[in-house]
Amino acid sequence: MNPTAATDAASRHYPPGFRARRGLNWGSLGLMYASYYMCRYNFRFATPGMQAEFGFSTTQISDMLAIWSLTYGTGQLFNGLLSDRIGGKRSMQIGALGTIGVNLLMGVVPLLALGGALAAAGKFVFGTDKMDPAFLAISLVWLVNGWCQSFGAPGMVKVNAAWFRRQERGTFAGIFGFMIQLGQVVSSKLSPLILNGISIGILVIAPGQWRWLFIIPPLITLGALMFMSFAAKATPDEAGFPGVIEDELDNSAGVTVSLKESFVTIFTHPLVWFYAAAYACTGAVRTSSDQLAILYFQEQLGMNMKTNIPPTVAWTLAAMPMAAVAGSLASGWISDKFFKGHRSPVAMTLYFFEACVISTAALLILRGLVSPTASGILVGCGILIMISLTANSTHSIVGAAAPMDIGGKKMAGFAAGVIDSFQYCGGAISLIVTGRVLDATKAQHGWLFWYVIMAGFGVLGGCAMLLVMRKQKRLAQEKS
């Protein structure tokens, strides 16, 4: 029997109780990470209210999101490396406590007072009084949130690397995509509910109170943190199942290594940077389409997104994660079953398909078919659903499965950190460029160039994965 067949056979004969215990472990970690997203995607629903209150331009909103994205990406490098030293579960706990605290600050701290102090400090240091206090305050608070959130993905990927074999990790990545989208779905349902106004007993929230978006979600995250802390174990050994999962890279005891060993091994890995470049393109499309969707509904499709979220928007924001889940599960399963754990052929196909979808969308908006009419709204919403399907399919297999394949149970944290950091650097670049291009062109062309920019990143992602495939073939030839 060949090694692959042996591994597949072993995976079908796990000891009694193992699959249920792994499901509990993964469920608690997944819910924890899903709740991270509730403390992230709440920001996009707050942007119309921020614009109304502080007069922010699209460029300023995009810059705030880009600052978050750059901080998150940088944090992934440091915190991914740290997770290989302290363990994935502890990393997730640290990040959860941080994002809970920062979100509550965003909801209750007088932002203008904080911004005024920052502007005064800026004037003293840089000699200018042209700094926008509100922009400075929100950017700083959300920057800190980005750093805290960057503990989450490396920690979660690291723990699960010890619980899943290579031929199971694509399917795991699909479930990972499901848990992410669960957080987004809850945020997409809860945020409009908050903005539309709540009256439950003594809790009364008037319509349009966007600060409450940063008060209620972190309380849910706190509950998820408590559940994960009790339910999750770092390895099957700790849960009473020693030796069940064999790591194909390093099956020695333990899951932590020194910072030096993790850094040198992953930093010099022949594939990690190719995956990272491709993932930057995933981030450029995924971050832009997710974070700017609310402004797109308001400005391109003519909907009121400040105080009364229309049902069409609510259903679209719910359908986007469902499409993402379908794509994530299908792409992960295909990479496991038909490509024996190889991710690059599936990912390359998805990137080029994504570019075709978004290019078609650009042609539709150019012909005036995406507009504040019944049919135009339907087309505009359908486009976002298709973009979500393609972008999140590559997000799962490149960002979750590939790092585990590269780093194994001991170094998956830093591998995930390196690859995922590029996702958010790509997202930041996309947001910075898109905000400025839209402010310069949307009066004449609407949101056309939003599509054009995302389509370009889709092509670049496909080319990057083509390079991954070529490199893998060379490595296989060298071994043979």
C-alpha cells in the first residue's frame, strides 16, 4: 500500500470518540474565530454614520480600513511567529481579549476628545494643524484592533494543524471558511438590527446609533472566548488521544519550537513566498469587496445605509457568506480528493475565474445595467455574491490549508502569519488605490473602477499560483 493510501485508510479508522472530540475542539476554535469577525465587520456598517457625523470622504474611509489592514498584516508576521512559541490557543486568547477591549473603547470613548489630543500632539511634533481629529482617533483605535485581531488566524491554524492530516486539510479549510462566514452572517444580521433601533426591556437604542455596533458584538466575543478556553485542547494528546495524528513534517512530541527555528525554516521555504504573493491578490479582492460594500450599496445602488438597512441589502449580505461557504467547501474537498492535498491547481483556476466574473461585472456597469433600479439593484447584488464565492474559495485553501502543509503542527503559526500578512497588505494597497480612484472618477463612471481594480488582482493571483505549480514541479524533479 502506498503512503497516501495508508494515510487515507488510517483516517477512516480513528479510535472511538476521536471524531466527536475533534469536532468539539474545532467547533470551539471556529466559534472563537467567527466572533473575531463580528468585531471587525461591524466597522463597515458604521461607515455611513461616520460619514454623516464627521464628513469623511471615501478616501478617508478607505484609508482607515487600509491602516487596519496594514497593521493586521504586520501583526500576522510577529504574532504568527509568537504563536509557534507560546501555542495557538494562548494566541487566540490574547487576541480575543484585545479586540474585546478595543471595540468597547470605540463604542464608549469620546472620539473627538481623543482626536483633539492626537491633533495637538501632531501639531507639536510636525508643526501642522491640518490633521482631522476624528480621522486620527478612529484610525488609531482601529489600528490597535488590527494588531489584536492578528493573533487569531495563526493561532487557530496552528492548533488545527495538530488535529488534521494533510489529506483532510482542504476539507478543514472549507469548514474554516464556513466559520468565518458565520461571523460575517451574524454581523450582517445583528448590525442592521442595531442600526434600525432596539427596544428590549431597559435596553433602548435609537435608530442610527452606530457606536452601539462596537458595544454589543464584543460581548458575544467574550462568551465565545470563555467557551473556547474550556473546550479546546492544543493537541489530540492533551485530549486523551495520543499518537492518533502523525505529522508528515515533524512527528516528534510537542507543538512549540523556538522563535529562531520557526523563523529560519519558514522564511527560507521555497513555496511560502509564492503562496503569499497569490494571497495578496485574494486580500485585494476580498477586503475591498467586503469593506466597501456598504458604501457601494449607498452610492451606486442608491440605498439608505445610515438608519434603515433595506431588506435587499440584508439578504445580499447574508447570501454572500453562503456563496463563500459553498466555494470554500467545494474547493477544499476537490483539492483533497482529486489533487491529493495539492492546492495550487484549484487555486489558479479560481483566480482566473474570478477575474472573468469581475470583468463581466465591469462591462455590465459600463452599459448602465448596475443602477438604482429594480433590475440594476438585482444585478449589482448578484455580482457581489459571485465575487464573494470566488474570493473566499481561494481564501480558504491558500490561507488555511497551505500553511499547515508548509509548517506542520510545529510551525504552521508562522507559515500562516507570513501568507496571511500578504493578504492584508494586498487589501491595504487595494483600498488605498480604490478610495482615491473612486473619489476622482465616480461622478462620471460610478463604481466602475472598483470592478476594474479587483479584476486586475484576480489575474495577478492566477499568475502567482501558476508560478507555485512550476516551482512544485521543479522540486519534485529534484527529489526524483
